[in-house]
Amino acid sequence: MQLNVNIAGIEFKNPIMTASGTFGSGRDFTSYVDLNKLGCVVVKGVANKAWPGNPPPRIVETYGGMINAVGLQNPGIDAFCKEDIPFLKQYDTKIAVNIAGKSIEDYVEVAQRLVSEDIDLLELNISCPNVKEGGVAFGVNPSMAEKITKAVKKVANQPLIVKLSPNVTDITEIARAAENGGADALSLINTLIGTKIDIHRQKFILSTKQGGLSGPAVKPVAVRMVYQVANAVKLPVIGMGGIMTGEDVIEFMMAGASAVAVGTANLLNPAATMNILNEVKAFLSDKSIDNINDIVGIVA
Amino acid sequence: MCETMNKSRTVCKIISNELLTDQIFEMILECPEIVNEAKPGQFVNLYCRHLGRLLPRPISVCELNKDKGHLHLIYAIMGNGTKEFSTYNAGETIDVMGPLGNGYNTDTVSDIHLIVGGGVGTPPMVELCKQLKGRKIIVVGFRDNPYLVNRLKEYGEVYVTTDDGSAGFKGNVVEFLEKKSLKGSIYACGPTPMLIGVQAYADKYNLDASLSLEERMGCGFGACVGCVTKIASNNDAGFIYKKVCKDGPVFNAKEVLFSCN
Ligand SMILES: Cc1cc2nc3c(=O)[nH]c(=O)nc-3n(C[C@H](O)[C@H](O)[C@H](O)COP(=O)(O)OP(=O)(O)OC[C@H]3O[C@@H](n4cnc5c(N)ncnc54)[C@H](O)[C@@H]3O)c2cc1C
Ligand SMILES: Cc1cc2nc3c(=O)[nH]c(=O)nc-3n(C[C@H](O)[C@H](O)[C@H](O)COP(=O)(O)O)c2cc1C
Ligand code: FES
């Protein structure tokens, strides 16, 4: 059975990746997950310098999902390079570094800092709401999305994945803009903006009022967007949003994803990626599918 | 790395699940691995069966029965998840992960240990009292109906406070500490306003105090950075956010910055 997939010239041993921000740099998972068995570890978003993140409460449960307002708390790129890259290099998996920033310069600085580091891919998180340029997120404006992709691509030494926000009218517009800017792959979806009100206290639960919805509740939206984007661009697409089982992985790949990322499921069961990988294998063998790449975009 | 072994989500058998008093239940689980490893002040994640309720409900270790491999948990019905737990029957199973977090230091040498519990912050005090050596003064506060009082009496002098005065001292635990001018090494767990009061009391009389904090959790094992609390630091901001689930839930009172501080 062939499970390996190729994303922007990087060969993964299987299509299972971790979604940024739900797996840290893998340290908290080593007792449950053999990191050597993952296609790729996508680390938590990292910025040019340390960010404190938002005040609590940062997390709230909603039906079939959760809303987070972590606010990209991270130790900054220097601490990350010193502590986390050597840790991950002990394992036989690929490493993608998710980049956060508030301005184009911030993102460029991180990509530049990573030029000589031994990592495999960059993932540009352009769905961060606090940006300098006109206060509009890069991920919801096509010309901004193109501009930032170009700027980072110019300095980047590793293939560049651009991560798309679902909080837009037409996601294919942003996808094409990232493609025009020189992206090597696209990943989607980031979280959907949502909120939850405590009706007894008559106030928002999250300190920031609203946050990002993830988990099984968002899966139908994510599968639809993966299908749309895969048909709108030539780039490989990494699908995510609510993956809990191997069957969910198959669904995303049939919609057009060349690889997938498991997010919230890691938080609910730290061994989730391993269970999901086994379920994918069982599905393929049950249906006598020899090469997982054969199902990519099969419903198109 | 082995400190986190055996902690993945496991299925445990429910030995019993009984109403203790109004809205308060005691659930006993068969889980020898967790019991062997757990310390007072640590917690476990309980997971709902309802597929819409994904996130863990963190519940503190109340008592450990190492001979039988039984874990005692005491929980209050607060919302839909704990309401669901209350319908479970003996013989059924529940998904559990733990033990999680850092518990209380039980090696502290002190003339007097001052144990302070408020509401559903009282359950962890049972195993703590069992393990702490030396003289213990136990002060527990409730809105109205006290519980666990007799179990705590096995380990020291117990004083009860209630908001409505229906049992024991009328008022809160901090008012009681002041009134009796109780001194010692403090171990506290309870609602945030109580912890703020205990912190101020410890500061005023220069007492050591360990506070067990509560925050909403996404994972319970350090992965989501959702459950943070402000901890004093000498950086520019004056604080850093630490994870209640992994760096706590027990913190030194001197380093905790409550939002009113
Ligand atoms: C470290 C720790 C130890 C705890 N120990 C105990 C204990 O021994 N006994 C006990 O009765 N309670 C304890 N709690 C509080 C308990 O976790 C909540 O009451 C419970 O999660 C509420 O779930 P629910 O579904 O009934 O409420 P809902 O309000 O319906 O829950 C919705 C979501 O909010 C979260 N949530 C709601 N209230 C709290 C809260 N106060 N703290 C953390 N998360 C919350 C839930 O986990 C869930 O994800 C503890 C909390 C923490 C953080
Ligand atoms: C707690 C949490 C933190 C996240 N942090 C990041 C992040 O730092 N960078 C990023 O690009 N996406 C982040 N995400 C989004 C996820 O990577 C993913 O796109 C989204 O959650 C959808 O997948 P899921 O439903 O499987 O979780 C985060 C999600 C969660 C739940
Ligand atoms: S609950 Fe996820 S880090 Fe504490």
C-alpha cells in the first residue's frame, strides 16, 4: 500500500500532518504518538518576537466544537530555533514552521531567520486579525494576500504553504492570489470566527468576545472549501477542519486534498493521529486501494 | 519523558456514582494505574459520551484507595457535562485521562498545616490531609450544605463556615481565619474570590501558601495553551502566562497575579 504523498517537492511518508497550534512542537505528545509515524509536524505559530497571547478565558466548548482565543502566545523565533528544532530533528518526520506576524516585515523577518535552519516547509498564517496594514487581515483581502506571499517567498529558503482563512466571501479569490504571489501549496481551513454567550451572567465567555471555531462542527464547511480551492488552483492543497477519524481524512482527500492536518482531535485524544492513520490504512485495504494518491480529487 | 506515561485517554469502570448532598456526587472509578501515580492536588480529565460535548471536564483527585485501585472523585452539577455524569450508573464505563498537573507538595515541614477549602475546592483536601504529616487545621466553607466534614475530621480539627450561617461560622473562610488568627502553611482550593482573600491573608501575615487555580481547559495536558493564568515575572510586562493544567493547578501564592491585583 502506498501512503506517501508529495507536497511542493517534499516527500511525506503519509498524508497525516498536525494542525498548527494543536500539537505544540510535539513535546507533550511523545508518550502517546510516535512522531516518526507522522507525515509532517506543523508547529505552533511563531512570530519574530515573543507574544504574550490573550487573557483568559481563552477556550470555550460549543456543540461539536470549541472556540479558542489563544492569541498566538509563542516564545518568539529565537527561542523556537534553539529549543524546538533540535527536539524535532531527533525524529524521522518532516517539519513545517507556521509563521505569525502583525506586519509584512514581521513575517519576512521570521522566514529570513529560518533560511539556514534545517526545516522542510514554511506555513504562512495569514488569518491573524491584528495586522498593522489598514487593520484588515491579510487573509481576507486578495491583493494583500498576494503581496505578503510575494514578500515572504522572496526571502524564503523552504517551500511556502499559505494557510487560508474561511472567513471570506469567496475563498478561491484568496487562493488564486496566493498562487499568483508564488505559494507552493495551500492549507485550509483556519478557524471560523464565532462566539459564545453566558446567558446566565449575560456576558461573552471569551476575554476577547470572539474567537476561532474548530472541531467536527466545521468539517462540512472545510470539505466544501477544499473542493472549491482544489478546483481553482494548480497547487497542492492540505485539507483540515474537524478531522476526527480516518474516514474524515478520506473525505478531504476525495474532495481534492493531497494531505491533511489533524487539529482539535489531538486535544481530545493525544493519540488521535495514530488512530486516524490506522483507520486510513484499514479503509484503503478494505476498498483494495493500493495508492492513496489515486483518491485525491476523485469526486471532482 | 516517562513522567507522562500511562496517561492517555482510557476507559475506566464506574464502581459507584452516588448523590452526597444537593447537586454533589461522588464517583468511584476503578483505575489502578492512575491511583498508583496520582498525588493530592492533581486532577483527571473526564470525557462526556454526548458527541456534542468534546472538551474534558477537569475533576480533582479527592481520595486514593491504593489497595483497591479506586479513585474517588467528587463533583458538583454545574452544567450539561456534569449533569450527564450524574446519570451514569455503577458498572458502566467512562473515559478518563490522568493524573494531570502538579499537585501539592506534601513534604513541607511546618508546625501547623492550614487547609482551606471552599465549595467544590473541598474534595482535593481529603487526600491532601491524608498525606500531610503533622498537625492540621482544616477550614472548609460552603454556601449552605456542608459535605465531607466527617471524612476530614479523621485527619485534624475541622471548622465549617457557611454563607447563610446554617452550619458552623456565618461568613467565609477568610473571615474565619482572621477571627481565629490562624497561622500555618496554607494549602487552598476554592473559588477565585476565596483564593484572592487567602492570598491577601498569607501576604499580610507572611505565611507560605499554595493555591490551586481553576481555568477553562481545551486539553488538560499542555497542548492548547488555553488554560493560562498570570504569573509574576521580571520581564517588561511584569507577568507571563503559565498553563494551569501543566504548570499548575497548584501555584505558590506569591507568584499568582489575579486580575484584580
Ligand atoms: C483543575 C481543576 C479541578 C477541578 N476539580 C473539580 C472537582 O473536584 N469537583 C468539581 O465539582 N469541579 C471541579 N472543577 C470544576 C469543573 O471542571 C467544572 O465545574 C466542570 O468542567 C463543568 O462542566 P459542565 O459541563 O457541567 O459545565 P458547562 O458550563 O456546561 O461546561 C462547558 C465547558 O466549560 C468548562 N467549564 C465550565 N465551568 C468550569 C470551571 N469552573 N472550571 C473549568 N472549566 C469549566 C467545561 O469543562 C466545559 O468545557 C475543577 C476545575 C479545574 C480546572
Ligand atoms: C487551540 C488552537 C490553536 C491554534 N493555533 C493556530 C496557530 O498558531 N496557527 C495557525 O495557523 N492555526 C492555528 N489553529 C488552527 C488550526 O491549525 C486548524 O486550522 C483549525 O483548528 C481547523 O482544524 P481542526 O478543526 O482539526 O482543529 C489553532 C487551532 C486551535 C484549536
Ligand atoms: S488545557 Fe490545554 S494547555 Fe492547559
